[in-house]
Amino acid sequence: MGKEQQPPIYGGQALVEGVMFAGKEHTVTAIRRKDHSIEYFHLPKEKNSTRTKLKKIPFIRGLVALFESAIVGSKHLNFSNDRYDVLPGEEKEQETEETSKLAMVLGVAAVAVLSFLFGKFIFTLVPVFLAEMLQSIAPGKTAQILLESMFKLILLVGYITIISMTPLIKRVFQYHGAEHKVINAYENNLPLTVENVQAQSRLHFRCGSSFMLFTVFVGMFIYFLVPTDPLWLRILNRILLIPVVLGISFEVLQLTNALRNIPVLKYLGYPGLWLQLLTTKEPDDQQVAVSIASFAKLLEVEEYGVIALETVEQSDTMSDSKSDPVLAQ
């Protein structure tokens, strides 16, 4: 099958009481409001010729995709966080001045990128200091890199385990599972009903959780190529190698997804799936319904444009806000 005949690849992101799905030209979020109604949020993907060219270059495309995902995802997350726990009509007044809107967009983008970088710096450098503290017990380059990687893995798994205990994050992880189930049902050519979607796995080879795990192993192998002493040089090369680790890890993620149907090679992606046992939880039918609504609306918008969202507003005025068209199917 030629490249032009390949079916489109869809991605998603779990939100607070909702799910965002991204297509080729649009991103759509559906959230469950306080009155149990479903509300949508849409953002078209910005067209940028330079960015489009960069996304075709291996190892570079992963960095572009990550920053793009952080910026767009933060806008959808802000929408869900602002509206999920208030009744329709009680939302804060939206800014009407163009300068205020521009400042808001730039602020969200800056916070998203800075938060991503800050988290990556902490995740990368803390294990360095922990391993250095045990230099007397585990001397030598190989022992230090293995120890550093072990601390990085413990930090990752421990952080996810701790935050998953909070009720809010647990629900987000349930929506994460619902997102994967919808994508799996779609890729298996099944009708998107609650029953069909619930029968799917909550794990997926193309998940960002797998990507996070791959950065640990990819980083470990790359660090063997650079010095670990003195400490200042070790810290410097860890910082400078962050883009390299991210770029290669993205390619590994794409590779494991491409190999997922090959009997032996599919196991290369299993460590990422094991981590998803922590970052996803089994969703209930209501959460699956929201995920289906989001994905279905994205497909409509991709095919018909924003007119598909305008029909939602018209239908909402004629129906009970507590009805759920997905569950009613």
C-alpha cells in the first residue's frame, strides 16, 4: 500500500473530565460538564511551511511534534479545567480585546513550553546527583550510568504512582484509557459504540507514556558515548543531549508502533505498554461516551469543517442538556 493510501493517524490527550483528539488539520475536545452535558472545544492546526518541512526530518520531527503538542494540549487543558465543574452560563466573561486574547495565547504557549522543559530538566538532572552521591559505592562510568538510569526509572514510576492516587488524576487516567480504547476500536474498523469501545484494550503502542519510558533507555545508551567526569561536564552534556534523547526516543516510539503486528518484534514496545498500566485506568461508560463524542466530532470537523460544530450548538438548544446521544445509541 502506497504512502498516500495509508489511513490517517489520530492522536489524543486525556483532560480533566474529557478527551482531546487531534487529526490532520483540527483538534477537538469533548468534556462532561457539571450538568452532565457534553461541550466541545475546537482549534484548527496552524499552518506553517517551516514547521511542516521540519516535521518530515527524522529526529527533528519528534522535537517539533513535542513542542506543538505541549502548546496545543495546554490550551485544551485550560478549557477543560475552566469549565468542567461549573454549570453552563456560569463561565467567566471571555476577553474581547484582541490584545488580551493575544497575551492569553502567548502566555499559555510560554507556560506549556517552560513547564515541559522544567520537568525534563528535573527528570534528567536529579538522577545525576543521586548517582554521584553513591560514587564511592558504584564507581566507574558504567556503574554510574546504570545507577543514574535506575534512579531515573524509579523517579518516573514513583511520580506516576503517587499522582495516580489522587481522585482527580485517577479520573484523568480513566479518560486516558478511554482515549486509547476509542483509537483501538477505530483502528480495528469497529463501529464506535460504547460496547465496542469498552471491549478494546486501554493500552496503545503510540502512547506518550511509552515515549517517556523510552527516553530512559535511549538516554542510558547515549550517555555511554560521553564522559561522566568531572561532575560539571556530566551535567553539561546531560543538558545538551536532552534534544538528542527526545528526538531518538520519538523515532523509537514510531518504530515500535510500526512493528506492533510482527510476532517477535512487537515485544520491543511492551515496556511502554507496561508503564501504561499505571498511566491508564479502566473507564466507565460515561467516560467512554465522552471520548467517542470527541473523536466522532473530530471526524466530522475534518470532513465538513467547523460547520459540524455549529450543528452541535443548534441541536443543544432543542434537547435536554442532560441527554447523552452516544449512550442513547
